[in-house]
Amino acid sequence: MSAPVAPWGRRRVLLLNATFEPLTALPLRRAVVLVVCGKAEVVHGDPTGIVMHSATSGVEIPSVIRLSNYVRVPYRGRVPLTRAGLMHRDRYRCAYCGGRAETIDHVVPRSRGGPHTWQNCVASCAKCNHKKADKLLSELGWRLRVVPAAPRGPHWRLLAGVADADPLWLPYLGEPAA
């Protein structure tokens, strides 16, 4: 089974450093320009095998490309808490019932002094979020399905903004190279 094909304008390509460390997901057009200019090479082509042709040459549509020269990456701090990142961390599942998550809920409500942190925020369906309101879990007798924690690794910044990640990216989204 192949991954769903994104329209040309929205298709993303995983960019790896020369050390195979994931850097970012960039638009297809930018990836093709890097390959044609010789600044990057195709590591994995698109599973469909589509080739983009110009008047004089053809370029395989990439899924993963690697820079020819190493680029130093500045220090990256903690992963910022975003709605997209939180939903990705919780796999779009409600932390209370396991249903499809649509909203974000604070485990300890902000009205009761709960912080807006990775450890206190979870994905929630609208029904559970409404039932919970500003109550504590102990007051309702509820339990979390998974203990919330801050995501780790450089790939979290990358995947939080990309809805249609290619399965070919997975081997490259581990820990960075030493």
C-alpha cells in the first residue's frame, strides 16, 4: 500500500544533512532546485517513480534528499508546545477515552493553577473536554491513558508541521548523528 500522494504544490521532501541527520521538510520545488544545482542528491525517490522533465533533462521526484556539504546546525532548545505538535504526540487520540481528538485539554485546569506545558496538556475529544470542564481527574474518577511528556529529538520540530509525512522518512527520524 502506497502513501497518499499530496498535490504538487503541497508535497514535501525530507532534507538530510551530509551526515544523514534530518534538517527539515521542504517544498518539492525547492528540493528539485537543490538536486539540479548539485547541492543535494536523491536518497529515495518518490514511490510512484514519477520523473519531472525539462527541455533537456529529467529529474526523479525525490522523497528524501541529502546535502552534498555538511551544514552546521545551531543549538536547538526545547520543542515549543504547539497544537500541531501536541496532536502529533498524542496521535490525534483522546487521552481520556481514546476517541478522535479535536481539542486540547489541560489535565490540571489553568483556572486551578495548572501550567501550559507538555506535561499538563493532552489531546482530547470535544465530549470529554466538555465533561471534564475545570475539574480535576480525581474528582471525576478518570485516569489518563498515557502519562503526558515533552517530546524529544530533533524530528519533533520537523513532523509537527508536516501532515503527510512519507513512510520512507521513518529510518532517518531517529537520533542525530554524533
